[in-house]
Amino acid sequence: MKDLFGHKWKAQRLAGQHAFSSNANLQSFGELILPKHLNTLLAPIEKSIERDEELDVQEVAYDYAMVVFGELAYDSDFAQTSAAFTAPFERASTVTQDRFTNPLYRFTERLFPSGRRFQRDVAEVKAFGERLVRSMSERIKAEEEGEIETPGVDGSQGADGSTIGQGLLLRELVKEHGQGDNYRFLADACLNFLTAGKDTTAQALAWTLYEILRSPAIYAELQAEIDKAPTELEVSDLTAVEGPLQYTNAVISESLRLHPPVPLEIHENTTSAPIALADGSLVGPAEIVLWSPWVMGRSTRIWGEDAADFKPSRWFPEVQPRKSDGTDLSHPLKKSAFEFPVFHAGPRSCLGKNLARIELAYALVQLVKRYEMVPTWPLNQEKSVGTALTAPILGGLGVRARHRQKI
Ligand code: HEM
């Protein structure tokens, strides 16, 4: 059978699977990387309070996601070195996104400065990734030759102060595929992970804040849960459906349902043979299948008559959803990934789902326990999804923050 997905994808997926499915790595992410960069999340808010200014928390979420996933994917020094990466990466991403919605991009692109410097930006991003891959290869070689200590999976530091959580993805990739001059492939693979994880998670956090700001009762219930949760939360507590953050997790799930960061999916059969879907229907060569997690998340057939409502309690195990005729509907927690495809389903499903949920719960706890946020947009005005590959809040999420308690 023809290789449906390509050997490069398979190699990347295997390395990613290994890196993301290990409990030690998730632990490292939650215990070391997220707290290490907490200041990136808090400092702009503190500054806005000090200056009594409005701020866009979606932007803050982007910056936080960039440094944490950058460190995870690439390297411990990402936050320091990322200036050489962030600007060309952001510019090149914007140009790429425009290509999806502008069929004339070949002609219009060079009319704009960002389009004219696209090739240069892509080259800079790739060169940045390759430099990091090279330095990780050298580090691993030195570890293998006993010149420096290998960092422990429990978070203990190696001789150079590094921990396994730092650059763990790059480490896995280099170990698996680092022989020879594979630098370009490895750098591209890391870039894929960073691109997949960064904006999606930041947007999920922004939409979650948006929903709680619009529902004072839900915000109050969330604050009450977070206030009484233990100060030292285990990483496993962050995502436990029935743990100390049960309501927090229900809020996050509900936000992902109504505002999936990947709102639309398009996949093409690039093989020369038809592909059978789960229900038996065939997708011929060059045909495309398109589905919308955004529409599915609002379907009354899947979620019941109250599908349009932001209702975290529907995620409580003891709440049984019913159809309008009174018969039972499958419980949200039991929905298959095909009914709730926010992280996609099947062989190409998201590898970073657990990481994303850990970051979302962590960031939400840190923000809600510290700050009271007041929206600066009219509450009766719904925010729209911006035009991008993923789903930003159009116009951002303006708030005024003030301290609840000093931590
Ligand atoms: C709330 C946050 C996230 C959402 C909603 C999300 C959603 C998705 C979706 C829908 C896909 C399938 C895309 C497609 O093939 O059309 C996907 C793929 C992927 N995601 Fe995520 N993602 C999130 C966060 C992350 C994070 C944090 C990472 C890693 C750091 C990550 C890594 C990946 C990777 C590597 C793939 C490609 C899998 C493959 O093709 O084999 N994602 N994600």
C-alpha cells in the first residue's frame, strides 16, 4: 500500500509521540517550564495595573505560549535567543496565512514589505532552528562521552544547569534521527510542533477568559474553586476531571467546545486510490473532505438543545444530558474524538492535547487567583473569530486588571 502520510510525517509523529506521551516529560513541562516563565504571563498585567491601563490578554497569552513551547521544542535558552526567531517567524506566518484566503497571492504578495521579505524571513527561521539542532547534537554527544552530565527526567539538573524538560522534543528528535546531516529535517520538525502548539493554546486561553468574563456567576464559581484548591497542585491535579480543579477543567472543556482553536479542517486525498472513511463512504483521489469542529461543537444533535449555552456543568460526570424528547444523550466525557474533534481524531490527531490542557489549567489558575479582570468591550457584544489558520479573537481581548490578593 502506498505510504499515505509520508515517511517524514511518520518520523516526526513517532518522535513527538514519544516526547509527549511520557509522564516524566509532561511532569517536567508542568513543574519546571510553566512556572519558570510565569513572569511572561504576569509581568504585562502587573505593568498595566501599575499604569492603570487597559491590556490585551490574548497578546499576553501568545507571548507565554511562545516562550513555554519554544523552550519545550527547542532549547533552554529559547526565551533569551528567540528575538532572532520571533519577528521573522511572525511575519512569515502572517504571509502564509494570507495565502489560504487570497488566491491572487502570487501577484499581490510582493506589493507589501512582508511579502517581499518572505523568503528571507523563512531562511532566518530555518537557520535559527538548525543552529539549535546543531547545539543539541553537540550537547548529547558530550553527554554520551561523559564530558557533561545528562539531566535527570525527575527534573534534576545536568552539569550545565539544564533539565530534561528543556528542549525535550529536540532531544528526542536528535536521538532518533540526529545521525548525519539531518539538521534541516529536525529543525523543521521542531518548528511544526511549535507552530501547532503556540497559537492554538494561546487562543484557547483567550476564549476561556472571554467566556468567564461574560458570565459573572461562572467566574465567581471558578474563583471559589481556585481559591480553595491546594497551593501546591500536582501536575496531575491540573487536568483531573474529578480533582480539585473539576470546575476549572469543565470551564476549559466548554470553551474548547464553543471556540475550537482549529475551527475548520480540510484534508485532501493525495494518493491515487480512494480512501474509505469510517462510515464506508469513499474519498476519491484529489477529493477533499472538509469539516468544522466549530459547527460540530454547537450542534444540538451532538450536545442537546442547550448546545449554544456556555454551561461548564454539562461536563460533570453526574450530570446526564437529555434530548428535547427526554431521552438520554451520550455524556460529553464519553464523546468520541470524531464527535468532538477539537484535537482531531484518528492517526493525525493532536499530539499536544495533554500539554495544552496542562498549560490552560495552569495559566487560568495563576490568573484567576491573582486578578480580577473587567472587560473593556460591551458585554452584550459577541466577539468574532479573526481570519487566520487558527481562531484568534478578532480585535483581541481588552481588559482592565486589578489585584485580588498578593501572592
Ligand atoms: C488547545 C490547543 C490545541 C488544539 C485545539 C490543537 C488541535 C489540533 C488539531 C485539530 C490538529 C489536527 C490538524 C490537522 O491535521 O488538520 C492538531 C495536530 C497537531 N497538534 Fe495540536 N492542538 C493544540 C495544541 C497543541 C500543542 C500544545 C502541541 C505541541 C506542543 C500540538 C501538537 C500537534 C501536532 C504535532 C499535530 C500534528 C499531528 C500529526 O499530523 O501527526 N498541538 N492539533
